[in-house]
Amino acid sequence: AICSMSFVADGATWFREMRREHEWVAFKQRVEANRVRRALENQDELVDPREDLMVATPERRASQVRRSDDVRVGGDFWLSSAESLLRFRPIEVVDRLDCAVLLTGVEDDVVTPIDHAIAIYERANAPKQLIRQVGVKHYESYSVNFEPLVGAFIDWFDRYCVDPRETGAADRTEATVRTI
């Protein structure tokens, strides 16, 4: 069983959605120039992941929720990490999973758009569930909806982390969408 909260279905799409067209083209050129420089000169550019990889939204800049993570993680990442993120495409393999998948997303999320969760949900095999969070923003969803989400995750694992041959095993055809 899998539970995943506010995630990316396609890395290139996610990077692209954060940027205007000229910013997207410049970003791709910067990543490619860095790839060539790394191959020829063994030099990789250090970047701030919150400014250079992700685009710092007003919500992210105003959020206190991620401050401790930001301090712990630090401000320097290799730009080459963008290459892996650009190739990251769980949307292409989710239909091969043979497990229960519970996904969450936040309506009108400017950090990780809910479209990614919906796309994965639609492509995943049953059993599957999508929890749409409304009335919260991305970063506050982790605290405001902590209890109902953890309860849903525990329930999901209790139902699907069992041997399906056991009596009373969960419905393997479940496909539900709910809102919190």
C-alpha cells in the first residue's frame, strides 16, 4: 500500500507549469549548459532549490511551516539535480503498480497542482483513493489536516497491508474520491 501527499506526476510538466515561456526556455538552456560543463570540466553549478529549481511562490516565501526544513536542507543544491527531476515521470508507471494507492492533493495548490494527483489517480489501478483538500493552502495543509490525513493513511494501511487471502480482506476494487 502507498500513501502520497501533494506530489509530482511529471517532473518536466511541473517545472514548466511554474514558469512563463521565456523562463522555461532559459531554465532548460541553463540545465543543458550545466550538463555540458559538468561533462567537460567536472563543474556543477550550485543553486538555491527554492529559487532556481522551484519558483518561490508568495505562499512559499510567507510560509513558516517549511522554515525549519529550509534551514536543515540548506540553500545549495547541484543544478544537475534538475536533470533527474525533469526525467521523473511516475505517471508512466503507476498503472504497473499492484498495490493500493491513496493520494492527496490541495485544491488551488500553487506549489504542487492537484492536477498531478488527479492524473495519477485516474491512471492507477484499484484499489485507489483520492483525498481532495479544500479551504487550505499547500503548506498549511500539513498541519491543518494532519489528524484527518494521518487517520486516513492508518486506515488505508490497516485495510491493504494484509494478505488478500485472509478472510475479511479489503475490497480490491475500491476507487473513491473524498473531500476534507
